[in-house]
Amino acid sequence: MEIIIALTVLALLFPVIAYMQAKGTASYTFTSQQVEVQESLRIALSKMSTELKTASPSTVRISNDGRKISFDNSERTAGFRYDPYSREVESYINGVWLPFASNIEDVLFQYYPELAVVDITVKGRNGISETQELTTTVSLRVR
Amino acid sequence: MKNLFTDQRGMGLALIIILTAYIFIIGCSALALSISSRRNAGLEICRQKAYYTAEAGIEQAFSLIRSGRIDLSAVDSAETVHFVPDYIAADYAGGLIGYVKAFRAGDSEEKYIITMESLGIFQQARCVLRVEAEISSSADPPSLYKIRVLSWKVNE
């Protein structure tokens, strides 16, 4: 009799506990992927806005439907582009495109020559995480 | 009378109840922890969006000052210039530029220091950026002024 009661209690509580554990694990995975994407977006936006501030406005060129930007600064020709196959943002350094941020879903550059400002929008996603988006404006310093 | 310490009837049930309660508490703790970290991750992206909204306000104001659309050299040093909503739109990328205001120190028209403050709002997150910059006349057209950032502080 005692064993039957114990097994009944266990059978009733086990699905509840299993559900809670599964929920906790899923939530943990979601959060870690979300944080990973946030870090990628922050790094991407920070690097791009810092370098774009040194761009000479007359040299800014946007191509690939706003997914690629090239510019000259006082030292060299630089640029950024989005690679949809590797889902990375790449930086143009010494004639080579090198990735610096991953888990990126889309990048959009918009240039307003009359104000010499560039709007940058970066979207990111990884696994089960939601699509996250960051936007900022950069005023070009060198004229 | 049976001895309380030697009679083992009911021990299985007690053991199962204790074990189940233990696993239940551990499960609850793990769930609470993951829910709170999920909420923090959501808040963090809001904070980042608020920061970049405030930064956009500062950058747009810099652009207006550099091109001479807003001439702070003619502004009295005690006066505060508000950029939102007359020069900068309040709505920005799903968030809000609460205000961008600037006031200058020094009387020289060629070179002076400005303190600029911008408030970025995204949902429940707010971020205030306080920037000090030196404005000087530019010899290279089309810019009328050169801007050199002296300090960049964040208050959340």
C-alpha cells in the first residue's frame, strides 16, 4: 500500500518537475543566445560608428542596397559590408575583408550628404533568440 | 508497544515526499533564476537602445553645429539651446530622443566650450549622455566649425 501511494505521488509530481526543468533549460538557452547577439550588435555598432567618425564625407559611397559602405579617412581607404552567407559584418583592412561580428541578420547604412551623417542599423539573431535591432547616427568629423 | 526507532513502516513514502520536495525546490530555483536573467537580458537591450538613441541626438546636434545651421557663437553663455523638436525629431528608431540641450562657456566667438546633454528613452530604459566639446572656426569649407570632443559621460 505504501509503495502504491509513493508511486502515485511521484507519478503526479514528476511531469510537473520535468516541465519546470525543461522550461528552465529552454529559458537559459534563449537568454545566453540573446546575450550573445546583444554583444555582437554592440561590438559591430561601436566599431563602425568609431571608424565612420573619421571618414571624409566626400568619399563616402554606399552600395549593395545599403549593405556596404566605403570611405577614406586620413590614413587609408576603409569600409564595412554585410556577408549574408556567413551572417557576419566585415571590415576592409589592407585590401582584405575581415569579419568582426557574427550572428548578424542584416545591416543597413543610410548616408545624408547635406548633413554629413550616416544612420547605421544592425539586426541580429541566433538560434531561438528573437531578432534584435540597434540603430545609431554618426556625424562625420573630417571635412 | 512497537519501538519508534526500529519500526520502518511508512519510511518509503516519507523518503519519496522528501526527495520530491527537494527536486521541486531545485526546479523552482532554476526556473526563477532563468526567468530573472531573461528579464535582465531584455532590459539590457533596452538600455543599449536608449544609449544609442541618446548618442544619435548628440551626433545630429554636432552635425547641425558643424554646418552652421545652429550658430552657438551668437548665443549668450547663460542661455540653453534646445534642439528637440525644432531641429531634431523626437522619434528615433522606435525610441525617443527626450531632449538635446546645449549651453556654452566662454565669450570668444572663434573658440568656445559647449556642454551638451541628450536623453535617450527606449521603453522603460533611459540614458543621459553628457558631452563636453570644443567648437572652433574651421578653415576647410563646407564646415563652418570644427568640433573636438573633450569628455563623454553616461548616466543611466
